[in-house]
Amino acid sequence: MASHYDIILKPIITEKSMNQMADRKYTFKVDIKANKTEIKKAVEKIFDVKVEKVNTMIVKGKTKRLGKYEGKRPDWKKAIVTLTPDSKSIEFFEGM
């Protein structure tokens, strides 16, 4: 089993994710092989909160060109974590 820090790679800070924080939803980039149960345990352990629900999606990598060469960015997984109403918020996002 991977470390909790290997599952949660980084937070996603966008205008949409900031608006979802009012609904107690936080967005993270996670390991592509991680499942919802592992993501839930990792968030609960790292941030000491209670998770109600986890939604995941695979984001397809964009095709990029450099001159005549064409390549593709890697696919990655995004998780939107909903906290329970009685759980404290994640302080990491508070200063944004």
C-alpha cells in the first residue's frame, strides 16, 4: 500500500474549485491507480477531517505540438472530496 502522500499529489486551485469550497467540496490531483476508498482514507488521515463522499474522474491529456513533432500530455485523475457537515474545513485552502 502506498503512503497517503503518494495518493494525494496536489490540490487543484481554480476559480471553480474555490467556488465549490462553500459547499465543503475540495479538489485534488490524485494517483491514477488510487480508488475512492484509498482517497477517502488519505484525505482523512492527512487533513484530520471526515469525508462524506468522493467523486473521481480521469482527465485526458491534451495533444501538444512543438514544430513538426506532436506529443501528448499524460492522463491524470481528479478527485472532488465532499466533507461531512460536522467536519472542520481544510485549513490549507483558507488563505487562497
